[in-house]
Amino acid sequence: MRAPIFTIEYGQVADVDHSWLATELAQVFDREVIRGSSRPVPAGGFNKSRSQYLAGSFLGDLRGQAAPEAKYLGVTEVDIYSRGLTLVFGQADVGGTAAVISLARLYPEGIDGGVGVPELLRERTLKEAIHELGHAFGMMHCRDKHCIMHFSRAISDTDLKGPGFCDQHEAERLAA
Ligand SMILES: [Zn+2]
Ligand SMILES: [Zn+2]
């Protein structure tokens, strides 16, 4: 049996329904998606001058609890960054166990969570989750801007791509 994907919420994640996300991801990656216990946002990753958390600190926390073969997707609403990048929608260890996505930059303009969070937020969340898990399954970035493995520099890139894979990445998905 294929090793499962665990989703781990960091802090409060109110705006995306876990069971919906789990069902979608289970279909894409053809394996069980299990909700793990939620964890506190890694305090050591907070950068005071940026008011953001280092994405790598979530990956480090996830690696620390990893079961062999399983994949771990952290989901958070706090804003995350990588060194050298102003912001990221997510990050993952390529071919590793850990991936993380942040909802912070996925909200449609003028919407700050709460009641009536639109379909667009769900769509973006799913795309970023597939992209980062794709990395965890060993996939690299794609030049095809419609492939889900295309790098998102801006949210407009996310809106343009996926949620499907190009032919090459589709083959990798099936082999994952
Ligand atoms: Zn990427
Ligand atoms: Zn591709």
C-alpha cells in the first residue's frame, strides 16, 4: 500500500476545510490523506523585522516527526518567506518528506478570511498544495506555465497554472 500523506495545521487554519482538501489531494496522489495533530507555528522561524516566518522552519519541524516514506503537508495562515524571496506560497524538500503552504497570500484582494471565503481561495490552496507535494514526490519546476509544477512568482501565475500536470509531470505523478 502506498504510504499516506499527512496534513498538519500550524496554528489556527479556519478558512480552508480540511476534509475537502484531503479528499482532493487523495484523488490527485492516489493515496490516503490523514489529518495529523495540529502544531504550534514554529516560534524560532519568526523574523521580527519582516513579520514573516521562515518557510524552512516548518519543514524542519515536519522532518522531525516524519515516518519513513510518508509525506507531510503543513498548512498555515501565517505569512512565510524563503531567503532571497520576498514571499512564497509554499516550500518543500524535493524528493523529501516535508512540504508547507501558506494561505496568507492566497486571499483574493479585499478578502481577509472569515465568512464567505470564496471558491478562488480554495482553488489556489489546492493548487499550491499539489505543487508542493509534487516537489516532495521528486518533481522539479516546469517551463510550461499551465503545468501545476510551474513556479509561481506571483498569484497570477497560480491562477494561470494547473491544477493538472503537463505530460511529463503527469507521468511522474502516475509513477509517484
Ligand atoms: Zn515550486
Ligand atoms: Zn510540467
